[in-house]
Amino acid sequence: MDFLYSIFVDPFVQMVQMPDFLLQVLWEGIVGGILYALIALGFVLIFKASGVFNFAQGIMVVFAALTLVGLYEKGVPALAALVLAVGVMALLAICVERFVMRPLVNQPDIILLMATIGLTYFLVGLGEFIFGGEPKVMIANELGLPSGSVVLEPEGWGPGGSPGLISLQKIDIAATVIAAIMIVALAIFFNKTRIGRALRAVADDHQAALSVGISLNQIWAIVWFAAGVVALVTGIMWGARSDVSFALEIVALKALPVLILGGFTSIPGAIVGGLIIGVGEKIGEIYWGPLVGGGIESWLAYGIALVFLIFRPQGLFGEKIIERV
């Protein structure tokens, strides 16, 4: 009986008694969820335009961030390093299109997936060769990103009706705003522009897109460049919250449950899925983690994704695929 109480009642009692702490946990979860969604956007971009699951998106986040920091360490001013890092991601997009995607046009999806896995290990080796394997500090202040925190003290939100205490890191606020702007911009780009419509046409049928004059090579270069820019922004935001290292690639894998929840072709799905995962793992770790010895945050996202795979494999916003045989 006590065990059931600790599972179903005690966590909710804590939430009611300490609403300021609950809001703090929710804020941390929202920030993490927005950043997960930003990572997932890179996957969505390429999948929408080519039908390819880009396994290399995680290492692209790391490689972009390491390029930025590495250029700064070589004496390049921060803003110039940012522009050059964007240029590097553009060059990477052109190389991927020319040497990876173009030779594999109309090949089975599994071949394209394996190509992105190979690209992952190539970028890992290239990154370690150029930048080394040591963690690096993100140049957040030099890029104009704020530091410090904003403290809120709402009356009556603390234990026993005392003043509450909620601390919001300014870098988290900036990351949320920047991510929201990028998500809206990408949604408009896909749905309202000619190139966006061409991207969707290429994803539906390569040969049909070619037959109406759409340049497959150009579209793929554009979408890989867009995914590279998203990776750079994601690397800056994640790196500002921690060191820039190859461990960020593991964090990027949290985008997989986000995609399963939201759907592989949906930008709104990436947002909703990211928020569900971010908030869910924070609340689970804080309120239910002590009951199982902690560690919920490392596996809860994959547990939620497994449930969705069983009952709704296309995700919340994905389209149900029906194949006639």
C-alpha cells in the first residue's frame, strides 16, 4: 500500500505543495524539449526532401559546433568564425550531394541509410583529426548570447504559502526564442515557397520531379545545407549549456523518440514530440526517479517511443502509409 501511495499520490502531493519547484522542472523540460525538437528538425528536413533517414545528423551537430569553436581558437573573430562555419556546412552539403547522394539516385532506402551511417563515421574521424577529441568551451558570450539568470519570486508559490523561487537561465531563454524563430521560418519555407514545394515533390517521387524540370541535385544540396545550418544552431545552443564534445552525438539520438512521436515528415510533430519528451523525462526523473534509484531521464524517451510504435507507429502527425498488394 505504501509503495502504491509513493507512486500514485506522493509525487502529485509534492507538485501541489511546491508549485514553484514544479514550474522550475517544467521550464527545464520545455527548454530541453525545444532543443530536442531543433535536432529533430534536421532529420525532418532531409527526410521530407529525399525520403532518407539521415543518421549523420547527430554528428553534423557536433562537427558544426567544433568548426565554430576551432576557428575561434585559431584567432578568427567570433562573428567571422560563425560565417565561416556556415560556409563549411554549405561545402559539406555540396560534397554530400555530389559524392554520396547523386550516385545513389533511385537506390533502395536501406542503401541511402547505410550511406548516411558511413558519412557519420567519416565525420567522426575527420572531426577528431582536425579538432582532437578533447571537449571545448562554446563561445556563447563572444557570439552575443546572454549569460546569468533571471529570478522570479511569485507570492504564495513556495512551501506553505511562502514566496516561490524560479530561476531562468538567460541562455535558455535565448535558445528557446531562437529555436522558435527557426522552426517558424522553416515551416513557412516548406509550405509557402516554390523551393519548399519542390522539396516535397522530390520526396514524393524522384523521377516525377525530374520530369517536370526540378533539379534533384540542386534541391538535395539546398536541403542538406539547411540541415547543416540547423545543426550549427543546435550545436551552439547545446554547447552553451555544456561543453562541445563528441558526447553531444548521444544527446542528438534523443531526436529519434521525438521523430517517432511526432512523425518523420512533420515540423509541428517535431515540436510537439520534443516537448513531450523534454517535459516527460524531467518530471519522471525528479518525481519518480527516486523510486527506482534514478536514471529515468536516460531511458524514458525510448520507452515512450516504444509505446507509440506499438499503438500509433506513424506518430501523432505522421501520415498512415497504406500499401496495396
